[in-house]
Amino acid sequence: SETSERIKSRNDYGDQTLQKTAFTVGNEVRLLMVKDGGTPPEQLSAHKDIEAVRKTIKSTGRELKKIDDPQKKSTPKRKKDSD
């Protein structure tokens, strides 16, 4: 991330310095989002709930499996020969 790259490039260490770097990078990213997109992050629409996403993925997976798996053709059972 931008924060970790800045910390590595400046050889930052210590809790206060790391927190200040993280705050500064976060603020710069927020200002860039407002400048470029005009919308602050807190006004962006929220993403779907993770459980809803999981349900959609699971459902889609089942549908794709039906498409990918060849349908099993049932063969008639043979009768045993009686002697």
C-alpha cells in the first residue's frame, strides 16, 4: 500500500511516526479522491454485505456447475439371466 511504501522509503519507525505517516497518507488519498472524483469517501455508496456476496457466489457456482457438468444419462438396468 502507499503507506507501507512510504514507511519503507523513509525508514520510519516508532509508533508516533508510523501513525503520523499513516494519517498523512490517508489524508492525501482522501483529498485526491475529492479532487479527482468530487465525492469524499464517506459519501460513496456502501458495498454489498459480505454474506449477500457469498450467497451470490455460491448460487452462481451451482449454476455454472450445471452448465459445465455433462448431464448423466441414465441407462436401463439389465435384468439378471435366470437359469
